[in-house]
Amino acid sequence: MAFEKTGPVDIVGFVSCGGCPGKRAVARAQLMVDRGAEVIFLASCISRGNPIGFPCPHFEMIKNAIIKKIGPDITLIDWTH
């Protein structure tokens, strides 16, 4: 699904948002960029609530803060499945 856009990849990190309300999401995204990430994916559980049907109420704020921190050269995709 969302990963089809990137083609073959090397995964450089996989982390959680850091708990409600994503207190560590921005720092963790920056750490992945520092380790070579060119694309950051935010899992659908955050944006769409899949599979439990309850999206994060802080999703837009977290997403915007990550974009501001990592800059325009890193792609952010806000869903996975």
C-alpha cells in the first residue's frame, strides 16, 4: 500500500510515538533522519485509528511538528495501510 511508492528500502528505525500525546514523536523522527532516513511514515493507527477505530486526537499537531522539525527534504507519509 503506502510502501509501494518508495520501492526497495532499508529500514533504519521503527519507533512508537512515545505515548499520548506523542511527546517523543518529533525527537524520534529527527533521530531517524540523523541515521539516514529519507522517508518517515506515520502508521495508520495514529491517523486513522486502524485497527481499533480510534485515531489519535493529537495527530495533526504531531504531524505538523514533525514536518517543521525534519524540513522539506524529508518525505512524510501519514498512513501505512
